[in-house]
Amino acid sequence: MSSATLTLDQDIWRPKYNPWLIAVVVALAAFMEVLDTSIANVALPYMAGNLGASNDQSTWVLTSYLVSNAIILPISGWLAGALGRKRFFMSCLGVFTVSSLLCGIAPSLAFLLLFRVLQGAGGGGLQPMAQAILADTFPPHQRGLAFALYGITAIMAPTIGPTLGGWITFNYSWRWIFFINLPVGIITWFLVRRFVEDPPYLARIKAAGVKLDYVGIALLTLGIGALQVLLDKGQEDDWFGSRFITTLVVVATVSLIALVIWEWFQKAPIIDVRMFKSFNFASSSLMMFTLGILLFSSLVLMPQFLQTLLGYTSQLAGLALSAGGVVLLIEMPIMGQLTTKIQARYLIAFGWLALSLAMFYSTKRIDLQLSFSAAVWLRITQVIGLGFLFVPITLVAYIGISPEKNNAVAGIVNFMRNMGSSVGTSLVTTLIARRAQFHQSILVNYARPDNPNFQNSVNGLSRSLAHSGLGAHDARMQAIAKIYQGLQAQAASLAYIDTFMVLAVGAAIMFCLTFVLKKNEPGGGGAESAAG
């Protein structure tokens, strides 16, 4: 069957039911899955205490989910072709819902980890299939609006996840962060069964048969599993100072290189790496990876800064971030409309520029006297650019790709964003730790006994403490401790500034790359021409 025939079929085929009804149903499933990647973060100490595990052991609750999720994401297109997309989507939804119940009733950490692996595997197919269903359900001129709805789920869910997880855990039990998936999952499963259908070209792909690529699956599982674990545990184990992490780096590198070579020569690869021959697809994948880095980096940086250095509670820190979520909620539908009038690459360019300037502005505003209102406005500036990126980058990824590749495109694009989120979280955690050490080693030079300014500060603070009833020696020791504590806080603050500068440079590089993307016809979906 030729690409032209497939394209014609796709242009003629339309779903039986209202596309927006289908969009809401599949977006609900995707929202539930993305929410689960972040909702458990704040509940880890409660899980550890309840299940008799250490805090270090409890972090595997997150890692186990991310590993299985990351393995399924890139092969979801292949699985949809083998099983049929609707059947695969319903299977993933069923596995995710049942494993959520099992996670909620898990009697021990070992069982919880097993059920989280199952939950991650089920969830791995929900995001890309939701996106692929939207791409096929809507005509090209409405895709931007559809992807805007999907974008709300992909960006809003991780934003509200920690706040919602903290509230549920504090007021009820950590087990309810899993139980809340049950009614949503069951209702969504029946709605998908009723309203979603596969387009004709998918039936032909399934009828043609799909060969099982055992070598590709093994290399993917080994490579992505090792990569995800090393990203999650690298800073905790001091990276190359740990033999475990060094071994994972070697395993991940060898496995992923071998996977690309193997899949390149397969007639029916589980991951169609040949799509990366398209410069446009490769560039949009890189941009989605970078977007994942910046989105999750800022989600880690801001609440961590507010809680560790300014003493905010998790609830108050979540409240400071919530205004940014409201801005995105308003911005995404507008962005869907703009994609029908303005070339996607111009919207992307503005988004990267706005994001780069926002990260640079953050380096000027971050300090230990940051007020709550200033934190709210700072977060708003950080998210404005994000709204201009998700929908247009997703649209650009489909330019020049035939409809039968829609499942594969969705799988790889979502995989790149998820891996970007893992890299971003690991990157900022490492940068903050290393740069804080660097700045502390410099600042401590100003706290030498022969520095008169230091001595004056110690003496002044000692006198103040002595007036409160402390002895001379105790007052001096506490004064030195307080000054050193302030020095550590200042070093950490400078580390945050350095990290925001790195993110600003990354966004600026993506801004430059934007102008080599292919043009698209606004409102015309896949029409393209050479970049000019």
C-alpha cells in the first residue's frame, strides 16, 4: 500500500463520534498517567515508615515506575501495530488501573515495587497512544487545538502532582494516591471502548502481521533500564565515584548503540530509528527532549529553593507554583488557535526566546530575601515560554511523516520528553550539589580568623547572644555556627543562580535551531517546504 493511498484514506476517514468527545476521553487517561509520575514523590517518607523501609529504599518506588514506563514508551507504536491501537490502549488502561489497586493494598515494599513496575508498563502506552489517536481523529487544520488539550494534561499534571499527593497523604493515607486512579480508570476504559476506533490503515498494518524482534526488545530493556536507573541514582551514589553507576553507564551506552545499529537494518523494527533521517523529526525530538529538561528542572528548582532555603512548607511552595499552572491552562487553548494562523517554527522560536530570557531573569531575582509574591511572578515568567513550545513542537514532529507512522511518532516524541524530564531532574540535582560545594569553598575564605570583618561579625553576634543569657564561650560558638549556616545558604543560593544560567543557555541554543525547521502551512497540518 503506497504512502499516497494511505494519506488519501486518512483524509477521507473520520470517526463516528464527535472528535472533541474522543479527545477528552483519551486526554483524561493521559492525565491520570502523567499525574502518577509525580504524585508519589512527597509520599515516600510515609511509605517508608509504613512499610518498614529506609528512605533510600523507598526511592525505588519512583525509579521502578520510571524504568518500566521508559521501556514501553518508544515501542508503543510497534505494539499498537501488532495488537491494534484501540486494543493496546485499552490493555494499557486496564493494566494501569488494576496495578493501581494492587499498589494501594501492597503489604510490603517488595510487592509495591513489583506493582509499580506493572503500573509503569501499563502507563507507558497511554501518553503516546492518546497523542496518536488525536492526530488521526482530527483533520490537519484542527490538530493544534487537539494537541493543546493534550498539552494541558502533559504539563499541568506534573505541576499539580506533588501538591495533590501531599494533601492526600497528609489528610488520608499514601495508599489513596493510588486508589484515586480506580474510578477514573474504570470510567475511562468504558468510554474508550465505546467511542474510540482505529482508522482503516491501522487495520491493514495489523493484518500484514508484525514480526517479534527479540534482540531489539532485549537491547532496549537493558539500555533504557540502565540509563533510567543511573540518572535516578547517579548523584546519590556520586556518579563515577560509584562502581555501580559506572557499570550502568557502560551497559546503557553499549546497549543503546547496539540497539540503533540493529534496528536500522530490521525490516520491521520495534523502534523505527530510520525516522531520524528526517532532519525535521530529529530536530523536533531534540527540542522535545530539551523541553522535558527545562519543564522538570524548573519544577524541581523552584519548590526546592523555597522549601530548603526560605523555609516554605510543601503546601505553600505548591501554592507559589500554582499561578504558573493557571497561566498555562489559559495559554494552551490560545496556542492551539495560533497554530492555525502562524507558522509553528515562529511560535517555537518565540517560546524558546521567552524561556531563555525567563531563566536569565531568574538568575537576577533568586536570592534569600525573595518574597512570596515575587516567587509567584517569577514562576509565571518561567512558564510563559513553555506554553508556546509543547503544541507547535508536537505539530512539527509530524511534518513530512506519513500517517501510518503516527503511532511511532507519538511514542518517540513522548519518550524524548520523558527522558528529558529524567535528565533534567538529575542535571539540576547534580549542578546544585556541585556548585554549592564550589561556592562554599570560595566563601569560606572570607571566614578566616585573620579576617577583621569576620571577627567583627562574630563579636557582634556573640554580644547579642550573650545578652539573651548564654555564656561567653557558648555565645561565640553559636555565633560562628550561625555565620557558617548563613554561608552555606548563600553558597546554595549561588548554585541555584548558576543552574538557571545553564538552563537559559540551553533554551538559547534551541532558539537558534528553530530557524532550520521546515515550514508548515498554518492550519494545514502536514504541508511543508524546505526551510527558508
